[in-house]
Amino acid sequence: MSVDRAARPRPDALDVPPVFLSVRPGDFVIVAKATQVALHDDGDWWMGQVVFCEGGARDPRVNSLFQIADVDDGCIHWVNADQVTHVLHGMDGLIA
């Protein structure tokens, strides 16, 4: 008798939603720079403030793209939601 011992994720690991689902305009976020497969550097990131949240095509309530203003130089970038690694929620939700 054989038993399937395939590795399964822990049940509590599935309960944690992705960090980008809680992002709203006005929040400060940490963004991991997009890296190429051959150039993997974990130390590349920048901080910005969310200007606009764009929903996905399948479910408009789920964030898929963000318009984020870089706090260092003020440039506005379109960022894929999965590049957001940390969220610092704004107190008033207004852009400073």
C-alpha cells in the first residue's frame, strides 16, 4: 500500500492575505525593484506614497497596479501589486 506524502502547505500559511490587498491611496509603501532573472539582488527597494489603485480585469476590487510617487524624487511610477513588500498606512489618507 502506497501513501502519498506530498508536501502540503500548513493550513495557517494559507490564512495570511498578500500585503498589497490592504493598500489604499495615501499609504506609504516599500517597493521591491523589478529584477531580471539573472540579476537577483534582494537589497534593491524604494519608498513611495500611493496615489492611485487600479483593480484587476477579473475582479476590480482586487488591486493589481498602483500609481506610486517616489518619496526621494517625486517621480510617479506604475507598480505591479506583487512588488509591494510592506505597507505603512497613512493616518489621514491624504497625499502630503
